[in-house]
Amino acid sequence: VHYSSEARGYASLMLFLILACWSRDRARQTGRTGWNLIYAASCILGFLSHIAFLQFFAPAATLDLISAIRGKTPNPSPTKKFTPLLLRIGIPSLFFSLFWLVSLRGMQIGGGNKADYLEIILETLAISIGIPASPTGTLLGAVIALFLIVAVVVHLWSIGSDWALLFIGSAILMPALLLVLMGREDIYTRYFLIGIVFFQWALGDWLGSLLQSPTQKQFRPVAVVLLFLFVAANGLQDADLIRLGRSHYLEMLDDAANQSTSKPAYITADHPFRQGMMLGFYLPRSPAAEKVQLATQPTHRPEWILVHGQDPTLDQQTSIDHSQLGNFTLTKKYPAAKLSGWNLYLYHKSP
């Protein structure tokens, strides 16, 4: 819910991930060209939604290729053997290659604060079962999630090894490989969203099997309790998103315009690229644009500095002593839901 409400493509990413999983399973079961085409289209739309779709496609393509090599059908015709591979692997791979050449390779990454890999991984595990990040909750949630992941893998293996291997590849191996190859110091829980979706789907399937199995009636109360806790914990975080929102840029710009002493009043930020992109989007859509402008030239002397982040220590930073711009005093904090978004801190130039 949180990441789907962001303008990052995560909503459509998850939609086409689920559609790709379903159509791939149907294509493997029936062998029909129509399902293979739906799968190929889902992969293309998944790549267009977000590059993170690669975390699913690469393991799926590898498993399909291995399955074709180890094919159990005696002496299959070349058409029956290679057509599914062309549709499920060839076409999406060709599209991704072209997409990379014409667009993705020129992408500029906004960047962020250096993160502790272990801390982010533990937070991701906890958040995947609805437990928000906290000193005690994160570790407890991570331990519970690890136990559930083992149970989920065992359940998936009972359905078919392909599902278990696809889960391990998409949720664990591919994210780890991409992090190593990218060498990013700034990572966030949303980078593991593919794995979270897979985990929650498999967890739901496992709990559903416990509820329906006549031989496992003793597990039904456990499944009901787990489902209730999961929904309740996620509901609390959704309530924070509704109550606090994500950015408050328009509110911040209105406050800056009403309190400015110069005209135009220039505003700068702690992260020129990221904040410049956000301010460049919101300023033309705000009445404050008549009084407040983004400082883009050395001759622009900022009256305001905007700082963003989720670090609690920022709450104690009541002033900024800039070596070139002078002293600025905190005017207002604009809180945001912790999982998605960041707090804004507006500083005004001291007299």
C-alpha cells in the first residue's frame, strides 16, 4: 500500500509480477501459445514499470531454460521446444536489452544516505510481516519472518520445486547479486519489494492450505491468529500514511511564501538533485511560486534551506550555520509516515 502510492511504478510492478507468475504457470501447464504471449507481455510491462522486475525475470528465465534442456517429452519437435523459449525468454530479453540501450543506461540515480546493509535486511524481514522498524520490533520481526520463510519454502517445495527455486532466486539470490554488482551504499527496503510480494503470496497460500486441510485442523487457529496480526500490524502503518502523509511540499511552500521577507525569496536544499526535482515539480503547482523560487544560480542568495530525512537526530538540529550562506533557524518540521517518505525541516535565514 505504501510503495504503491508512490510515483515510482511499484503498483504496476506488483500487478504485472502477479500476472506474470500466473500466466507463466498456466503456460507451463497447458503449453498454449496464448499464455506464453500473455507472459511475455506481462514481462515487458513489468520492465516498463520498474527495473526491479529483473529480480523475477532472471530466475524465471533460468528455470525455464533448464526445464527445456532437461525436457521430459521424448523427441519433441523443434517448434514445441523452442517456441515457448522464444516467447517467454527471447522476446522479453530483447525488449529489456533495447530498453537498456535507449533509456536505462542514461538513468541518473538520486542517491541517498549511506545505509547499514544488515539493518536494512532486518527491517525488510520485519516489515514483510507488518512489524514496523523499532529497536526491539525489528529483531523480533526478523526472527519470526525467517521462521516463516523456511516454512514457506517447505510448502512451495511440496507444490513443486520450480516455485521454491523461483522464490529463492527472486527473493534472495537476485537482490543479493544486484546489490553486490551495483555497489550501492544507499539501499532501502523497497529494493526488496519483489521478494516481499513473493513471500506474502506464498505465506498466504501456506496459511490457506492449513485452513483447508482436514488433517491439519490443529493449525487453523494459528493461521487465523497470524492473519489477524498481519492485517492489524499493516493497518497501523497504513493509518500513519493516511494521518501523516508523505511530503507536505505544498504546505511547506505556502508557509515559506507567507513568511518571506524578500521578493522573490529563494529556497535551496540539502540534496540539490533529489530536492531540486521535488521542488521543481511542486513550485509551478503552488500559489507560492509568485513569491518563492528555487535557487539555481550563485547570485541567488537563499532565504530558506530545506532539509529532509528520517534520522531522529534532525529533530534536535534547531539551526544551520552555513559557511557561505550564513545562519538559518528551524521554522517548522513537517512529519511524514516513516515507511514511505521523509520528514521536511524548513530553515529561515536569521536576521
